[in-house]
Amino acid sequence: MISSSGKAYLERAQLFGIRLGLENISAVLESFDQPQESFPSIHVAGTNGKGSVCAMLAEIFKLHGYRTGLYTSPHLVDIRERIQVNGHMIPEKDFGHLLKEIEKQEKKLKKMGRLTGALTFFEILTVAAFLYFRQKKVELAVLEVGMGGRYDATNVVVPLTSVITTISYDHQQYLGRSLKQIALEKAGIIKEKIPCVCGVKNQPAIEVIKKKCQEQQAHLIEVFGEGRELLIENNFIRPRFIYKTGEQVYRYELSLPGYHQGENAAVAISTAEIIKKQGWPIKKSLIIKGLALTGWPGRLEVYSPNPLIIFDGCHNEDGARVVSQYLKTYIKRPVILVFAVMKDKNVKKIASYLFPLASRIILTRPPLERALEPAEIAFRVKKYHSKYFLEKNVPSAIKLALSLSAGQTPILIAGSLFLVGEAKKFFTHYRLNNVE
């Protein structure tokens, strides 16, 4: 078990919220003799899709026999989900030991005047991941940016390649109000003469990334640019995709549902090809197999077929649009929506995609200070008031959804990954046939 002191250390760090910048983490990593330099890495930023792309890449390189580290955020149920090697979470004992070492080092550096304040929650976890990957002698680490890119704690690495999946609106209070400003922050991961794989489609954002690559003399690979094409062969639950890179033609199916995952896979393929060009013996057959095997919880995850229960942590406008397209294409009937969202999100935009597709909407909140109260959600989106139920917590919301469904109407639990995490915890203790 993680010690009570380790848990307390992380809980205190969460009180400091989000603080972007590299000064503190750089000082801590230097004191640990730069663990992030002990392994090659792939660095992945983007508004949506970066977690899925990271999961795909980790699976591909694991299949090639490489000891592969994976660092992602947020977690759904167990904080250790964020730090994995070859698909296995960091053991509690190792995690607890690393937290103790980091806290000890933080206190020492504070006394020396080398820190400008307490380490944030994300900084602590990033340091823990780097230390663990060095300890386990990983041969490649796939690192997901937490927020933005330029000042994200992960941006201390010099990777084999930088990856930017998509650019859309999210975290505007930190990253800027326009797509150009957001793109500039995410383009901050582009390093001098390090190739950049880019799945971005919107023109204002791609122009910013092109300019940054030119400044850094970084070769830009546009995943959906000239000479490259993504096609879909059918429109069933598991469609077959065809991605033409100009050098190869990849035909693949995915365990992850949704057309957007076909696009994420194209980003992963382009990244694997770049790594191959750098001298890594990468096989096309194993790329395709890795894509087919990749799972990523909480992203259009079908938890139960009967009644149909789907989880998705669509926490921004683009994510909600993807879920809406999926429901229209594959479900084709109204759902019961269990919905929660954080205070900093554009509730109206997210609701505009999800709420029209629901026959009943149960507004709730996970137990986080950042979570918006159900009554406030209802106030901001009055248009759908006739569909609303307000429930103070996630368990009561899900029980109501199960009761209303009566095993017939599909249930969608969406709007926040924190909501999905609470739903997963609920279902580990509650059987679907226990509806009262």
C-alpha cells in the first residue's frame, strides 16, 4: 500500500492547483541526475487524442519487444494508471518509495533556495515517472503532455520525435483564447532538429506549427497532408481503415470505436514510421497488430452490452462532437445521459452535442472542488430543463439511470473523465441486476 505520508504529500500538492513552468521540475530532476535523459522518448501533445495515440504507440513498441514506459493523465480509478511499464502499473511499494524520495528532495531544495514554491501534483508524478522508468531501464518511453506543451512539466525531454494530435478549444484560461494561441503553446514541445508528427487539420493552427518547425529546423510530417490519405471501407461497429502514407498502405481495424480513433491510429502509424527511419527495426505487421490490440478505458468504452452502458470522458467541444457522431451512427436512438463537467469547461458547447440525443439527462458531480454543481449546469443550459434530473452524487445518478433504463434504454455516462472514474468505482461494487 502507498503510505499515508505519501498520500498526504500528494493531497497537499493538489491544493496548489496548476502552475505552468519548468524551473522547479528542472531543479528537482537535476538533483536526481537527470533521469529523463536515461531513456529515449516520444513526446505527445494535443487537445484530444493524445492519450489514445500514446496507448497505441506503447502497444506497438511493446509488441516489438521493447521495454516500454507509458506516462499519461489523468487516471480513472487508480493513480498508478498514469505510470506503466509494458502495460503494468507501477507497484504500490515502488510508488510509495519514490514519493518519499521526491518529498525528501523537495524539502532539501527548498532549504537551499532552489525552488520557487512547492511542487505541483503533476510535477511530482512526472518526476516519479522519470525515476521509475530509469529504475526499470525502459528502452523507450511514451510521454503524454498534461496541458499545453511549452510550460508543461514533461517538456524537459529531448525526444526522438514530437507529436501533436489535434488542436481545438480547451483550457483557454491557461493556453489562450484563439486556436493560434493554443497551437503556439502546444508547438512549444517542438525541439531543434527533432521531427514533428502533426495530425492537426485546421489551417490557423497548422500554420503556427509549420512556422515553429521552420524556426527549429524540425522536419514536419503532416499526417493528413499532401500524398497521405485516410479511407474507411465500411461503417460497421469495427470499421476497416486504410491509411496511405506515400510509402506504405496500412489496412487496420481497431478495438477502440469511432472514426476519430482511425485518425489517431494514422498519427501513431506516422510516428512509428519516423522512429523506423531513425534506425529502429519496426515491422508493418506489428504496427497493425498493435493498433488492433490497443485498449484505452473511458473513451467510448462499452461497459455493458445489456443494458448498453457507454463511458466517455468527453470534456470539451470536440470530444462531445465525436461522441455525438458515434451515437448518431451506431446507437441511433435516444439515450439516458448521466452528465458532469468541471467549472472551467464550456458547458453550453458540450451540451449542444450531447443533450439533444438524450431522452433523460441526469446532472450530477464527482467529489472534486473543480466540479460544477448540477444546479449550475441546469441554470447554464436551461433549454433542456424538461429532461433534467439533479442528483448530488455519482452513485445516486447512476442508480437513477439504471432505474429509468429498465434494461432497455442505452445509458451514456459522459462529460468528464473524473465522472467516468467515479462510475467505474461504482460498478466495481454494484451489480447491474441490483436495480431497486
